[in-house]
Amino acid sequence: MTNDALKRDLAALAVPRWGRLVETGDRYEPYRLLDADGASVEPVAVYFRELLAAGKAPSTVRSYGMDLLRWWRFLQAVDVPWDRASRVEARVSATGFS
């Protein structure tokens, strides 16, 4: 995100209803983050597996999943690939625009 992008009116930012978090019914993968095409978002799936391996509850995975869904939606709105996101996007999204 450039300085010009930061100067735009963020109140007018339209965050898409991109993707969704689904409950799977599988105790080894209780939640899955799906992209707009219905495919699993692999970096998030890896993170969810790490949470479960560390002994986190499925409710924790769900909570983190909802946060990650908002993050991915925000990145879609500002046209930044997830692996290119920086502290700038994190700071802007934390202001309540995701």
C-alpha cells in the first residue's frame, strides 16, 4: 500500500464478502477458510493445523479463523496479495476498516 493509498478516503473503502469460514465436522480440521472460489486457503490451513498441534481448542481455531477472514477480505479490498502485506496494511486494517 502506498502513501497515496493511505490518503484515500478509507470510509469509502468497500470490503468484499470474499470467502468464508466453514465448520467441517472433522476434529482434525474443525474449520476451513475458503476463498471466493470455494477452495481452501492453504496458508491458513497450515496455521490451523499448527494451532491444533499446539493443543489449542477448536473454538480458538474458529476465533482466529474469523480474524483471518476479515484480514483476507481487507487485503482483497486494497488489492494487496497476502504474502506482500506489510505493517502498513496491518495498521490500516486495525483502525476498523476490515
